[in-house]
Amino acid sequence: MLPYVVGVVLSLGVACFARLVGFDRDRAFYPTVLIVIASTYPLFAAMGASTQVLVLESLVMLGFVIAAVVGFRTSVWVVVVAMAGHGLLDATHSHVIANAGVPVWWPGFCLTYDVGAAAGLAWLGSRQPEGVSR
């Protein structure tokens, strides 16, 4: 249960902090967050010392990097969907790719962080016609 609570609290904390200091004024902020989120599984693959898994995880990461770039250039809603999609990947990751480097608690934490961040970004995007830029 703790990983889920920490994921929600951190996603809200990061969103509030970004709003407070103005990081989210730039359209690049949330696409960059998406890229960082997507980079964790390749990191875990490297920690698990599996080249084959590293290649697979890197290909999955590439899909999220592409979504971040497309979302940055077109619509914040692409980033919202990709973040939520990464949360769904977290929920099913161990059934798709066997990555020995992933900590046991990570999927629950990352699922709630990703969905919380996507919900926060959706809320911001719905309040401002041009997305998160001010």
C-alpha cells in the first residue's frame, strides 16, 4: 500500500512545486517529465545486467520519447495519454517484459505517480486553452 500512497503524494507534490516555482510555464516541462519516467525501466535493465532486456526496454522508452516530442509540438493531451499509458504499462510490465532489475515496489509506485501526473496535467490542460503554457 505504501508505494501507492508515495506515488500519489509525489505526483501531487511535483505538480504543486512545478506550479509554485513556475517550471510548468514552459510547454517542455511535462514532456520532459514523461521522458524521465520512461527512462526508468532501461535503467533497471542495466542494473539487472541484461542486454536483451535493455534493448527491449529502450525500444519501449523510444515510444514514450516520440509521444513526448509529438505532444510538445502539437498538444498537451498527447502527453496526458502517454503518461496514463505508462501507468497502464506499469500495471502489466512484469507480464510483458521480465526485467530482473525492477524493484518489487516500483510498479505500484510508478503506476500511481504516472496516473496522478496525467490527471494533474489533464486538469491544467482543461483550464488553459493552450495547455500548460501561460
